[in-house]
Amino acid sequence: MNFILYSDVNDRSICQSLGRPEYSYYFVLKAYRPLFESLGRVHVVASIAEVDPLYQQLLASGENSLFVSFTPLQKTPRDIACPTICVVAWEFDSIPDEQWDNDPRQDWTQVLAGQGRVITLSSHTAHAIRRAMGEDFPVLVLPTPLWESFATLRNEYISRPINPGSVLEIKGCILDTRVLGLSADALIAPPAPTLTAEQLAEIEASRPPPLTLKRRFVIAKHYLRMWALDLGKTQAEPVSRTHFLKQWYQEGVCDLFSEAAQSRLAKLLPSIAGRPPVESHAPPARIYPDITARVETQVDGVVYASVFNPKDGRKNWHQLITAFCWAFRDTADATLVLKITHNDLSSYYDDMMTVLAQLSPFACRVVVMHGYLDDPQYARLYAAASFYVNASRCEGLCLPLMEFMACGKPVIAPAHTAMQDYIDEQVAFVVAASEELTIWPQDTRILYRTLRHRPDWGSLKMAYLDSYAMAKERTQDYQRMSQASIERMHEYCAFPLLQQRAADFFEQPVQVPQATTARDNASC
């Protein structure tokens, strides 16, 4: 069997694609590739146009092929000859079963019916699809096989509740509340200055004198003379014939007419009596921190980490930050490290700085890391964390959460959507959540059609406090939860288990497994 793999984001475009809704599929493809290589030959194509020619070539040689599309269902072409199966990351309780914008592909039930089977990253997505397609619809639940990728980290770093000191490095910028000088006063515009009597007199003295009849005559004489001289010019680009007449009107006689008369004149003689352009008073260009340098910082104490895209509405990062700062407003050795997975600092900088300023002053520390982390730098982040935090409204899988758990990090997270497959009280401080109405994110009609979850802010704050107390006072409980996290990920996403599950689904014999690919991070 030949597996033809495609993602809209590839090795060349990933750095520019951080923050796009589809970018997480790139990481899923990389994680799946060794698994498919253990079942047959793998071909990764750069565009959809390459699929059918490759399929026909292999078919002519007597070989079967399957096109595995790592793209949203509505973006997968329906006119491909090669048999197709989609990998679906979906975090809502129902799938789109209506079409809009005259696009039948928006109705996922039609796309799935044409393909006949699907791969999902979680049992939550599988249930949503089967509710629409029927309980017998073939669904392969296949979380990404990442357990083996973190064996070296598990061996090199022992998970500790209190970090004695770790250096974090990144190519980009680090925003550290300890050095930002945050103040709520910065959110309030300064009051207008009060002018003294002398200043008011000086302003009044600087005003031009009223237009007397003589001054009006001088103005008219000057501009009419300039207009007459311009009429006699023969250069290629003379001044506009009405330019000096307009100047005469605006400076010499405009104030003699009522506003109604001025409006009528502007309509009758727009080139002369038209309103002058309004002067722009745009604020100066915003200057953001430099993101081209390699910078570092040191963290210690009880360190909480989270990886997310601030422009992804699912991630609920406002609550994540506000609950942390409120829980630890008097706790100096609590640190929250936020690794941002978006390439545009300006898209979230003001919003995040405003939230932090509104919370100030606080004794705890928030460190925001913007930029690119390579594998050794990510390893430092994994090792530095005492806990990983997720406060999402819904998740399709959440690779970063799984990765930190595979490194032995207990977590704070709700147990809904995809996370219900691997989150419970044995491995996490579970955040309570309730259902709420929402829209399918690609629905241009913006109609309420599905559900997501609303994490409870008070429960999140209490999870921070309880985890901190365990880190400081119950080291053995921390180690038990750390070991339970490792074992949970081994049960959930170890390569041999998922390899056999895929082999049974595709009815393919298992071949010698290949080495797993290097780890990556996404918010899928």
C-alpha cells in the first residue's frame, strides 16, 4: 500500500504559517509519518495537483494508493481520482451538516459520505462524526504517537516540583513582568494641562487680527494676480487654474457666507469652494520589542508553563493569566511562562500588556516568550516547568499538553472535548467547566449550531493554589502525579499501540517500525 500525504503547511512555510487555523496539521503529519511508513510506502506531496499523477503512475505498476489529506474537510478536493481519507482535528460537539456560500463541501456529511471513512485525533471527534453519519461509520481514532519522542528527556531530566533555577533561551523577545514596569496608571490618559492666565493671554495675542475690508482687498489682489500670472504660463504642468482662486476664497471671503451658503457654493463650485481636506492626526507608529535577537532569562520556584496562540479564541488565555495573577498576587516564587505560537507580536501585544497592567501590582511573575524555539530550547522549557496549564474552551487534541505530560509534568486542565481521553484527577488538577453555545468557526453565517465549554474561573484559581501547595508541601504526591502522567501517555500514545490500531483499520501488515520524527509543538 502507498500512502500519499499532504498538508497545506509544509517545512518551507511553517515559520510564516504559525497562527493559521491549519498550521497544526503540519505537526500531525510529521508525527503520523513514521506510523504510515510502518504500514507501507509513504509519499509526501507539496500540492494537491501532484496526487492524481502519482496515483496513476503507481496504479499502472499494479500498486494501490490512499491519499491521506491533513487539511480541513471543507478544503479537501472532491474531484480526486485517488481514494481519499481525511485526518480531522475537531473540538465541537457536532460537525457541519449544512452548506452555505453555495459550497457543498461546507456540509461535512457529504464529504465524509464520499470518502467512506475518516481518521480523528480523539474519541470526542469520533462521537461527533458518528452522531451525524451513524454509529457504523468507519472512524479510526488515532492520537499522534509522541511517547517515544520524549524518551531522552524523561531520562535526562527528573521532574521537580520546585525549580532551583533554569535558563530559558529564544530567538525573539521575552516580556518579563519583573522588568516591564507595569502600572495601572498607564491605562489612564493624562489630564489636559491647566493653562495659566499668562498662557491664555499669549494664545489670544497670537491669533491673527480680524479681517478688515483693507486686508480682504490685499488678499484678493495677491491671489488674483497669482491666478492671472499662472494663466500665461506655458510650462508642461502649470499650477491648477483654480488653485489661487480657491486660496482667495478660503482666506479672504469664506467667513462672509453662512454655513448653508458655503455648502451650496461647495456643490456649485467644488474646485474653488470645496471643503479643504481634514488634516490627519494619526498617532505615531507603534514601536514593538525587537524580535531578531537571541535572548534569555532565568526562572525558578514553582513554574507553570503554557503554549498557545493568543489569536485562537479557544485558548481562553485571559482567564489563564488573570486566575494565575490573582491566586499568586502575594506569592513571589510562582512563575507563569507563556510560549506564544503566533508570528505577529503586534497582533496580541497591546491586549496582553493591557491585561497585565490591569492586574498590577502583583508579586508573582509572568514571562512571555515570543519567537522560535528549536528542540534544545524546547527541552529547557519542558525541564523548567513544574506544571503545565490549559484553560481552553475546547481542544482537538492539544499536543503541548500531551508533550509536557510525556515528560512527567502534572497539569492543570479541564476534562472536556479531546482532553477527556487522557485527563482525570490522577494526572491533573481538573478545572470544572460547563457547556455553552458557539458557532462552527468556518461558518460565515455566524449562526449558533454547536457547543463548546466554559471553564470556571474560580475552579482554575483554586487549581493554581492546590497545585502550588502540593509542590511546596507534598513532594511525594507530586512525584506520584508525575509518574501517573508518564504512564498515562504511554497508554495513550505509544507507537506500537497506535501502529496496531492503524494496521487493523487499513488491513495492512505491520512492517519494521521507523524511528520517530523530531518533536514539534502546536496547539492542535
